[in-house]
Amino acid sequence: MGAFDKAKDMAGEAAEKAKQAAHKAQQSREQKQESGQDPSQRAKEGAEQGRDRMKDDRDERDDKREQR
């Protein structure tokens, strides 16, 4: 029974550490959102900039074709 109890204790400690890490990660995400550093928001902005850049390039090509 000693080995079983030891394994049970180790599993409990690992679960507690995982719980603490998850809580810390959640706090970090919330803090970044409050400070405007939300990664998903930055990704959305980057995608918008990429679409705008592609649209501008397409418009330039169309203008050049019309000039010919």
C-alpha cells in the first residue's frame, strides 16, 4: 500500500501544479487583453493589413492594365 499512497500523493501534487499553471495562464491572458496586447486581436489586425495590402496591389495591377 505504501507505493500506491505515494503514487496517489504524486498524482495529487501534479494535478495541483497543473491547476496553478492554468490559473496563471488565464491571468496572463486577461492582463494582456486589458493592456491591449491580446494575441487574437493582433492576429485580426495583421490579417486586415494583409488583405488591404493585397487589395492595393490588385488595384495597382488593374490600373497598369488600363493604361496600356
